[in-house]
Amino acid sequence: MSYPLFIARRYLLARRKQAIIYIISLISVLGVIVGVAALVVVLALMTGFQDQIQAKIFGANAHLTVFSGVSGRPLDDVPAALSRLHACAPIRAAAPVVYEKGMALSELNASGAAVLIKGVDPAAERSITDLASQVRGDLAVLSLPGREGRDRAILGKDLALNLGVGPGDLVRVIIAQASVSPFVTVPRSREFEVAGVADAGFYDYDSSRVYISLQAARRFMGLSPVQATAIEARVRDPRRVQEASRSVQAEMGNAYYVNDLIRMNRTFFSALRLEKLGMSIAIGLIVLVAALNIISILVLMVMEKVRDIGVLVAMGAAPAGIRRIFLLQGLIIAAIGTAAGILLGVALAWLLDRYRLITLPVDVYFIPYVPFHIRPLDVAMVAFLTVGVSFLATLYPSWRAARLDPSEALRYE
């Protein structure tokens, strides 16, 4: 063991004459532990929140949505558009869908709720979204006729709760399109038999989605068998959605408009990233305060050890060796505090996520609890930054110690 490391360790472990230094050193280590643990937990919280919401959005929606190039018009030749879309290299699967906004009413809730109606092909939808895994039952029931020949519908979990309906009950869906007769013009409406509920785990979807079969949606919206509002597609590599979107747009041409999931939710994802950055900076100030504690402890140590430094220099110790003593002392404090803080932060994040200890109102935060996802890269970044800041904090005290004149240090001894 080199003498700078031996002396640095002895100074940190001293408990008698230097008791005050020992106490301050302990406080400095605790400051680093608290700062690092807090930063790890906050990063895990923000990462988990972002990952959970992103997973819900990606699971409930297609990666790409292809619309007609003329805004507001449906796709008139779906088979031709599907053929061109399947020829695009990034596309793994695609299927037509029909979207329409409306109102859903029930006997128990005559005031109703605003809904987004989505007509899907149950067989094809399995390869586009995770809807089939979110439905309590079989998605294929949408294609089967209900009582008295009625079309069937699957409602979002919270929407069904709001309307007070369950499987077998009836809901009336109203859309803005008009039904014209010789006597009166009224909004178009139709009764659907509830075939089940879907639980996407995302309140914004569970409180507003109504899923019906593609054929029923075409009849309801007055579309022909070859028309659809859009075509939804899933790409082969979800991490390159935006690149795939640009590639598909170039292949499809100006007759179509290709939108991707990231672009449609750009503001939301940007807000999540900005919030994570802001929280990291705010909590990172705790680590900065801990680094300032390291500066103070080393300055006090240099003042306390003036005589010892003078003796070491008189015995032939080089200024670089003196400097390394205090550099190592600060790095030991940082290393111990960082390691303990990471262990504490990872343990807290795991417990909070495993037992879902922090619940949330789903109508505000979209998800029922706060998730904590620990990324090794985030932990490594915290460790690197903490040790780096602590190293910078040791530079001035160690430089000052190396500049001490032994004759001045020992003059009054």
C-alpha cells in the first residue's frame, strides 16, 4: 500500500484527537449517500413513468397510420393501398380501420359520454395492437351477431363503468353524421350489444374507446366495403418508427399521408423527457451540496494536519505525494458514499415498484401507480457524475496542502 493511500485512510478513520474531523467526514459520506440515493430513485421514477405510459400508448395504438392525402376524406381503394403498404420494407403488418367520434348512452346514464369509435378486423388487429390481450374474453366476438341481430361492441373498462353496463347490456352510440328522412333530420345512431370490456391500463383510452367490427363500422358510417378511414400498420423495428414513417411516406407518395405514433404524441413525450431532465437537475443539487461538504472537510483537514504535512515534507515527501493524500481522501469519501447511495437507491426503487406503494388517481396521471424502472446506464451516469464532481472538489484543498512550506509549518513546534 502506498503511503498516500495509507495516510489518507488513517486520517479518515481517526477517532481520538481528530474526533471532530471524523464526525464531519461521516456527515460528508452521509450527504453523498443521500444525494446519490435520491438521484437514483428519481431517475428510476421518471424512467418508469415514461416507459409505462409509452408502453401503454404503443400497445393500444398502431405504429403508423396511413390516411388519405385529401384531409377529411376516407381511403377509397383500401385493397390497392394495402398492397402498396405491404410492399414497403419496414412494414410487418397492416389492416384497415374506421374511426369516428360520437356519444355513447345507456339506460343508467342517459347523459352519455364522449367516445372514439374504432372499427377493427378482429383477426388482423392482433398483429397491429395489443387490443386482443386487453379484452376480457375473445376479440373475435365482435364479428358474431348479438341478440336480435344487433352488432356487438367492446367498451373501455372505465367507459363501461361510467355507463353502468356490462356484457349483454345495450348501449346506444350516436355520431355526428345525419340520418335524413322526408320529415326530419337527426343524428345517426345505433344500438350495440356489449360483448366485453377492454383494459388498456391507460385511463384516456379506457374511458373513451368503443370497439366494433370493421363491417359494422362501415355500415354505421355509410362507407362501402372497400373504404376505410385509415390503414394502421406495425413496423418491424419499433425503435425506428420515425425513420420507417419517412420511408413509407416516400414509397406511398402524396396520395397518402403517413403519421407515426411519436409524431402524434410528440408534445406528450417531449414533456416527459423535459420533466425527467428538470427533476434530475433539481435532485442533482443534493450531490453538489455533498461535494461542497467534501471541500470543507478537506480544508479543515489541511488546517488540522499542518504539522503532519510539515514533517512529511521534511522527511522527503514530494508535493505530489502530499497532494495525492488529500485527493485520495476525497475520493474515498465519494466512493463509499456513491456505492452505498446506489445500493440504497436501487433497493428503495425496487421495493416501491415491486409492491406499488405509491398509488395515483388514474383520471389525472393515466396509470394507477408510480412505476420505478432502473436502467444500468442511469446508475452508471450517477456514479460517474458523483465521483467526477467529488474529484473536482478535492483539487483546491489538495493543491493548498502541497504548497505548504515545511519551515513555516514547523516554526512553532
